[in-house]
Amino acid sequence: MNPFEMKAPKMEKVYAEMQSLYAKPYDKDTVDPYTKCRIILMNGTEFEAVKHSHAIQRMIGNNDIRRALACVRRSEQQQQKRLSCLKPLNESVLEHTISYEQLAVDLTAWLAQHETDRNLVKALNFALLEDFDHLYRYANLLEMVSGIAAKSLVGGQTEIMPARPTVAHHRHPVDSVKIPAKGKSASSVTKMHASIITAAEQQTMNYYMNIAGFGNMSWIARENRSDIPGNGIWSTEATKAHYADMARRLYQEIGMVEEDHVTRYGSLLDTEIGMLECNLMHEYTECYLYYSCMQTETDPRIKKIWEMHFNEELAHLAEARRLLQTYEKKDFGEVLGDGTFPEVLVLKSNIEYVRKVLKGTVNLTDCKEDYCKVETVGEDSDFVRYQRKVVRNKGRMASHEVIEGHIAAFGTDYRFETAPHPIRSLKDRKTDNVVLGTADGVKV
Ligand SMILES: [Fe+2]
Ligand SMILES: [Fe+2]
Ligand SMILES: [Fe+2]
Ligand SMILES: [Fe+2]
């Protein structure tokens, strides 16, 4: 499949009537978990398209180029609006968060298994375990405050259990900057994979940046029934407020880790690409992702949206190509080779792969541009100095408190495991391990 060989509609034809932007949301009780993930992925891709296009406008003085970008950007905004309201009214912020982290896990795992650049694979595997741990922390919060088991939201396709503990994710920012995949030495597929994951992580980062402050008492939606475990923890308004505060602090804490992830992946992007080349790369990536969604979607109604957006992206791509030809006298081949899409991206279960990565790399941390075992870093390292400053009191870290809170109310943490946990020190369901991978780390 080569989008440059497809007939593209005219830009003027792609603007939609306002009412069509509010499509019927999915049914949260029957939707396929990966349909939700695809919607989040493409919403994040549209955010990136808009953000990047605005950034170019601010750095280019030619108003012909700026007008062309404004026209395409308006269409990207329409697509984003249509996607963001596919989330139904009755799906809570926390339920939606579970899908964000499931997407992070299964998108990262798929990319890592289809990537050949070792530098990018290492980054993907490293952050994979962290989003996997975030999923576990949010799942514990979800069951505590709303009585919902996250297994049903992920459709049993992604395990929910501890990995490298979130308290270990707080590292010095100098360590998250890696080596870019730049110039002719990196393939266009590697560059596209790096762009896809950067946009997805950026979406998660933005979501948590915005949502933390909106947490309120309505999040504590669990009925105080005597026939279910955890009964009694919401007996007073004060305890409800305590858990609502904990939820807001969890979004703050994990939001800080997503900043690390966006810096990490963003630092891998090609730094030698020109602005209009990068614009072409963005439109090509959107085409590839919508094409992948079309090929893998199981909901016929949502599939129609992917097809419509793919067709619109062909117009964006043609416009990006025209700008590059007109103003830089280059064609797409200089950026994308012959333009044929790589293998279609599939969001699916990766249980065995995640277990393998967990076994091999749970005790890694950053050592500048590379990674190393935590027990090998010294007391004077950037990692340890940062940990000693920022994670001074582990007992008051929200990522730890949600697990302790769940254990106190239910007797154990919340998990969904298909087999025993592969790491011995993470098997205990009555104690949250906050030593593994941290400055106080020990050998696994
Ligand atoms: Fe778009
Ligand atoms: Fe995450
Ligand atoms: Fe992340
Ligand atoms: Fe686009």
C-alpha cells in the first residue's frame, strides 16, 4: 500500500459540517478494548498534528506556507473533535485512564517487536515496564474508589500486576535524553515508530497534566455496601476526601513520569529533518496509522470513521508534498524512500512479550544515554541524588499509598495475572515492594 499512489481529494472537500463531528459514542459495556485504544492513539496523533503545525507557523515567515498549514490544521482539528467525543458520557476519567495505559503497554510492545534499531528497542522496553506498572497502580485506585475491576476494561488482554515500581521512575532529567535516530543512518520506519510513540506518550502526559486538578469527590463513586470487600472505608466525608486527594496526587506523580517518557522518546526523533520534511512525515504517519486502524477495526461503525479520516489524510499528504516540492524543491522520496507502508500496526495482547521484558530488565535504570542495572549506580550518581531529593518519603508517594490503601481495605492488592508473577520479589500481594529499582534497590 502506497498512499502516494492513491487519488487524494481536494483540501476544500474535506471540511465537514459541524454536526457530523459529534458521532455516536461507543458503548462502554460492549466495546472492544482495542477500539478504545485506537481512538486514544488517533486522538493523540491529531493533537500532535495540530501542535506541530502551530510550531511550524511560529518559525516560518512565508504567509503562503502559513495559509496552507492553517487549512490543513483546521481539518486535523475537525478529526480530533470527532474522535475525542467517541468517549461516552458514562465512562469515568479513571476508567478512561485504564485504556490510556493499556494502549501504552500494547502499542509499545508491538513497536518493540517490529523495530530493528537497538537504541529505540531499548527505550521502548524500558518505558514499557513503567506504563505497565502505572496500569497496575490506577487499577488499584479504580477498584478502591468505584468498585470496578480493571480486567473487564482491558478485556483480559493485558495483565495487571506490578513491574518496576513507579517510585523508581523518578530519575534525574539529564538521564532521559537519548541519542537521536537521525540522517541517513536511521531508516524511515524507525523514525516513524519514534514519532508514533512520542505522540502517544505526549497524549498521556497532556491528559494527566489537565486531569489531576479536575479530580473531585464525585470520583469516589463506590457504594458502601456490606456484601462486598472494602466495605466501610467511605464511612465519612473526610475519608472520601482523603481518597479523592490520593487520586489527584496519583495523576500528579504519574504525570511526572510521562514527562520523562516524552523527553526520552522525543530525544530519539530525527534532528536533521527540515520543517517541511517533518510536516510530510507527520501526514504520512497519520495516513499509515489510519490505514492500520481501518485494517484492524472490528466495529463497523468506527471503521467507517477510520476510512473517512484516511481519505482526508490523503489530501493533507498531497498538500505536504506540494509544499515540500514548491519551497524546498524536494520530493517525498528524500524523506520516505518509495513511500510503501511497512507492516500494518496491530493493537493486540502481548502478555508473553511483556513477561519476557519484565524478567530481563525490571531492575534497570538510566545511565546517561544508556541503561544499567540499578545496583551498579553509585551514591553520587544523578539517579540517586534525584531520588534522595524527590522521593524522600516513600510512604507518602501516591503510587505506593494506592496499593497500601487497597491492601488495607481488601486484604490484598488488585491484580489480573494469567500465571504466577515472573519476579520473585513482586509476588507478594500483601506488601507493596518500593525497594526494587530504586536508589535502595537490591538484586532481583
Ligand atoms: Fe489528522
Ligand atoms: Fe504511563
Ligand atoms: Fe508513559
Ligand atoms: Fe493530517
